[in-house]
Amino acid sequence: MTAGPANAGEGPLAIICGGGALPFAVADAVMRRGRSVVLFPVRGWVDPKAVAGYPHHFIDIGRLGRFHRQATAAGCRELVMIGTVLRPALRDIHFDWGALRELPTVIRMFRGGDNHLLSILARLFEKRGFRFVGAHEVAPEILMPQGTLGRREPSVRDRADIARGAALLSALGPFDVGQAAVVADNYVLAIEAAEGTDRMLARIGELRSEGRVRSAVGTGVLVKTPKPAQDRRFDLPAIGPATVASAARAGLAGIAVTANAAIVAEPAEVGAAADRAGIFVTGIGPDEREP
Amino acid sequence: MTAGPANAGEGPLAIICGGGALPFAVADAVMRRGRSVVLFPVRGWVDPKAVAGYPHHFIDIGRLGRFHRQATAAGCRELVMIGTVLRPALRDIHFDWGALRELPTVIRMFRGGDNHLLSILARLFEKRGFRFVGAHEVAPEILMPQGTLGRREPSVRDRADIARGAALLSALGPFDVGQAAVVADNYVLAIEAAEGTDRMLARIGELRSEGRVRSAVGTGVLVKTPKPAQDRRFDLPAIGPATVASAARAGLAGIAVTANAAIVAEPAEVGAAADRAGIFVTGIGPDEREP
């Protein structure tokens, strides 16, 4: 564990920010613990107004040398990377000299899944003396707890669907793909790959309205787990009130995510949203999958 | 093998027909071998004009007793089931007494994947003295051959994507789901579940236009394999000219299907369509997956 004021001696925490509410939840939690932060929002992904209240420097993917100079000048030695950033195409990136010197490594990053990409990125930063830490290490309060966030509990049938989904995601582990699937009444309706969770859930609703998903509304569970091979420092699955809304629109009974291995930026809001929608949101143990 | 005129003594072959061109390709191939056929098109899924030239009786899902009487009267003892039929909802089916007597079994059919459903259906028919045979057993010419159908061949990179896709589908085998995936430059873009192959391919194009799939046009392979647990008598993957068109629209390099374990109703048309679209269509061996 690197959390808590004991780490304040390591200087301010650099937070490389993608889109969404998570980077700010992490920044606020770290500051509450008495450590200062410097935000490095990725240009194009973060609203300038949202970062205005924090010390920050906008960064561009591919400008490794410039980031290095800015982070060093700010006294940062530890980095957190959090929020959504779509995988850019190699041809769309403008590299500075700091990155060009690492080009063979950078090109290797772009072959393979996201997990692979992030591991290599971490090694690049570590060669330059930075240390990557997980958002959950510096702000453990953002982790999904065990049990339900709202009032609803999964039924026996839901628990069977959760177990099947978790086993399926575990089998997909070696392929650096999909951290989410939808299982309804023991039938696998959808598996997430490049489309992301929201789009996968939207598909369930469309298939239902076309008669291609025939399980009753109020049946089925969105299951999200970390990939077995995942480096938890920068790629934990995340849920928020928007995930609850999407699951409810898809007609599901609820959402199950691995406890202590998924991020919930706003647990109170998620619980309230789940109660309003009449679905459950539960944190499951690592062993809640079918044998 | 049950193919060839030697089987003519077993009476006409009953072909339970879903939608698409495949049932007619099978019927024609069986007749060319000197065996007569009786088509049992599922009402709502088959165009009455398309079956008009064949001896046929329309059937309704759930009317097991009536089908039994008609097939027996026609002298059929062997059944083939082929073509697309969406999984109906239990509540939408009108059961006759023949089916109602089997209701506990029928209800069990509707819990779990399609493969499970079809296995139980086969047992129901077999209890009544019918024998299910695979379309590929009575018409082996509809099976995908090894090698390419058109002029294009997969590149070294395509072969790596094929191997990864095949390994992924193999890992999904125990879950009675997805017989198809798209892999581009070692990255898994999509995995098929309830949405079907065409819709999965349409998603690639949409994600590409939204910048969520960044691999170059002309990269990536649609891989289709039979599920390891699959009963090949009634659930082989199938490709046709429409699959080629969808893969080309998705910007893929080609299509790879397991040789001798996938159905191609119109191989010449598929090869010509692949050449026009500039993509490859290849039949792969069972071992062409990454170790």
C-alpha cells in the first residue's frame, strides 16, 4: 500500500486524466488524505473547465519528452493514469523526440490488446524514473465494496447468471479482451470487446425490440470483472450511475462487479440510481463463478 | 456416413427448413444423389413461393404431434434441420398435445444456449423413432473445403489474427456461445453472442467510423469455427455471399472458417464475391490456432 499521508513525502501525485468523472474523484480523495496532486489531462478528452480548479498541464499522446519535463518540474515521481481514452491510431499521433527515441517500443505497444499497450507504456515511464501506482492504492475509497450498493439483492437465478458470466470472462482472460458480458437465464447474450460496455448494453435493448433476445424484461445480469492478466494499476473496470441507467434500459435484473477490483466513483449515487431503476448492483467475491 | 443413393431405401428425407438459401441447397444436393425429400418449412421463416416446387408441409414450432403424423405419413424416418430460426420465447409458442406431453423437457430446452436447446429437441424426435442426420452427411458438397475459395490468400499477419481468433473461440466452447469473432492486428475487436454474425460485422464498421476501431481498412479477419461441444448434425456455422459483403463493408482483410465444419451453400458465388470485394475466404485446419 502506498496510500495515506505517509506518502506525502514522495511529492505531489501526477494524475494522467482521460475522460469522465473518475479522475476528479481520485484527485479529491488523494487531496482529502493530505497529498497534493498535479493533473495531466489528455487534450481532447477532458473539459478545460473541469480541470480549472486543479493544478494542471494539458498533455498530448506521443509527447513523452514534454510530459517528462513538466512532471519533473512539478516534483512528481508517482503517476496514476485514469479515465477513458480511446486507443489512438499510430498514424494520428505526433511524436516528440522523447517518444521518437522509444519508437520501436511504442510501435510494439500498438500490436495487441489494451492491457499489453498499458504495460509497455508503464515500462517506458518507469525507465525514466517515474513509478506507476493504481488509483485504488492512493484512493481505496473508490473501490467497489462486497455486497449490494442499493436495496435490491440478486435472486438465485441471477446468482447463477453471475457465476456463468464470471466463468466466461475468466476464460477470456488470456485474450486481453472484454471485461464484461451479459447473461440472462443461463444464456450468454453479449460479450464486450472494442465496443465498450454502454454500447454492448444498448445492443441488448435493440435485440430485444427486434425479437432476437426473448428473455423477459427484468432477467439478466451485466457481469464485469478485471481481466486475470490485468495490471490493476491502470485498467480496473469502472461503473457509475450511467452504467446503472444503461443496464436498466437493457431490461436487466442487475449488475455484478468484482468487489475490491472495480472502481465506483460515486457509490451513493450508484445505489440511489439502482433503487430508482429497480435493479441490483452487487460486489461479488473472486470465487463466485461456476466450477 | 449416411449419404448417397444407398440410403434411398430409408425413404424420403424430411428437411425441417428455417430461412435462407441453405435448405434448398441441401434439398437439391440430396435429390441429385437420387433420394427424394419432403420439406417441412417453419411457418413465418420460409417464403411459400420458394418451397412451392418441392413436396412440403408447413409446420409450427410447438406442434410436435402434427409434425409426427405428417412425417410418418410421408414415409420419412430421417430428419435434417437447417436454416435460420430465431429462438422463440416460450410464451409465444402454441403447443399441441404431442408437445404438451413433453412439456417438462420442452421447458428445460429454453434454459441455456442454443446448442443445449437443439440437443434436447433431437432427443425428443428420437424418442418418437426419427433419426437426426447432419446436412453435411447427406450433402457433403455443401461443406467448406480447405484453402481459399477465391484468388486472395491470407498474409502472415492475417494468419496470426486467424490463430488468435480460433484460440479465443475455442476458449468460449464450454459456454455455448459465439461461433465468430473479429481479430485485427492481434487485437480482438468483436465477439459474437446473441446478435449474430452480420450484426457483429456491422458494428465493426460503425466503431470504425466513430474512431473506436483504429486499425487500417483491409486489416482484420472474421473467424468462424464450430463450437467444440457442438452437435454437428444441426448447428454448423454457415457463410454465403452476404457474409462476404458484410466482411468487406466492415473493412476486413478476409474470412476464415473451419474446413469441413462449416457450410457454404454457394462456394462458386462466395469465391466470386470475395474476388470482387478484394478479400480472402479460406478454410482452415482444426489446428490453425495459437498454442
